[in-house]
Amino acid sequence: MTDLETPAAIYAALADVEAGLPVDALRAASARRAEMTPLLIAEIERIAALAEPPEQDEMKGFFAFFLLAEWRETAACRPILRLLRRPLAADIFGDGLFETCARVLASVFDGDLEPMFETVLDREVDDMIRAEICAALTLLAVRGAVPRDRVAQFAVRAFDFLEKEPSIVWCGWAEMVEQLGLAHLRPKVERAFREGWIDDAIMSQKEFAQGLDHALAHPDAPWRDDADSRTLWGDTVDELSDWYGFSQEYRQEEKERSERLAAQAARGETLAYESLAEEAPYVNELRNVGRNDPCPCGSGKKYKKCCLA
């Protein structure tokens, strides 16, 4: 019997990322989808119920999040949404959560919009998550998975309920208005700009107007850029293969860093990261990056849509 011939063995193997992306385990999980689904949903539920952020990496939960989206498992929608509402979600998934959760949530959508609406309006939820759920609602409406008029009605309601202060949530809300071509809400968006609730470093009023005109002319394809981020989640191996954290370069850099710190500690020296914090002046390496330039992180997105946010 090989190491990946039982669901339990596959489940355990998903936690092993020392050699990079666990491709064999991910492929084996997909081959045993019916048996793996309950295990992966239970893992999402377990993490969502944690009182404190986990002390160790929760890689099984990380991969469960994406595999369930790849498999279009609607039974995972509520557990994933509960996880997204918890502050510890970002501790587990890192910045990648904010790049993927809209696509993942749209991929597992179970037909009930109300829990998503409630999450956008919940001030206890991370603002980036709330903004990304606006993106998920937009994606579902454009695909015809939900009635556009229901999302449009929610956009009106959200304007009244969102906190009247600067927040990335307002950017997500304005993009939803823009990309669904909700021209009747233009005055409300203009007010949000006037009041300073929308950060014009992320979205300018001119960009909003141009985007709205584009969406009105192309209702079935309203996105002018970042089209790849406006699709449902695809094959998990393909999607994650180019993530830097799974690359050989990253593993080599981490190995070299650990060796340097160990050598310094053995010599009784101040660790490199400590001396850097104490002595080196801060240098903003992104100071010359324009908000419409490609993001330096290599995501392929514009800077304003990625690390600037």
C-alpha cells in the first residue's frame, strides 16, 4: 500500500510542504473526492471554531479551502464563510486570502445570498474580506448565478449601513456598483468620494466613471483589467504552482536565512533581524511604484489592486 492510498494518509500528506506544493497529495485528494470532502469540510469547521490563532501552520485547512472551491462543493459555503468572518483566517492564509477568497466563495456558493450580505455589513469582520465578498457578489451576478437586481438592491442597502469613515470596504462597494453597471447609484458613489470614504490611491473618481461606462457597454464582461481574478477557482495545483511561497527559490532563501541565524546564535552575536531593526533606517522600496503599475510582488495585478490595498 502506498502512502496515498487512504483518505487519512492523503489528509495527513496535505500538511507536508517542506518540499514545496504537495502535488501528489492534492491530485490524490481529487481522485478520492467523495471520501475527502467530509474530511476537508470538517477541517474548515474545526479551524473556524478555534478561539485563538493556531500556533502551527494549518496547511490542511489551507488546501481544504482551495480544493473544496475547485470541486464546487456547496456544502462548504457556510463553513468557509464562518472561517472568513474570523480574524484568525488571515493568520492561516496570509495575504493570499485576500487575493483568492472572492473566487473561492463564488465557487462554493450555495444559493443563499443573505449570509454574504450580512458579512459585508458586519463591522467585526476584516475590511478586506468584506470588500472581497463584494467582489464575489459581483462575480456571481455577472455569471448569472444570482439575480443582478438582488445584488443591486443590496448595494443600496449597504450604502446606508456601512460605517461612514474611510475603509477598503467602500472601495469594494464602489467596484460592485461600477462593474454591475448600477448607474443609478453614481450619486451615492460620488458622495463617498467627496466624504473621503474611498481612498483615491486605490480607486479614483475618474477610474470609477470610466469603469462604469465600460460595464454599461459590456455587461457580460465588465472588467477592464485583472480578468483572471474574475473567474471561479480552477485546478488547485495549477493555481498555486506559481506562488512564490511554494517555489524552490523561496525554500532556498529560507534555508540560507535559517543557517545564517543559527551560525550567529552559535557565536553569541546579535541576530541579523534584530540588528537590522535597531540600526537600519527604513527605506520604502515601493516609493516609485505607481498605483497603475504592475505590482512588484509578481501577482500580475496592478499595484492598487494588490499590495497597495
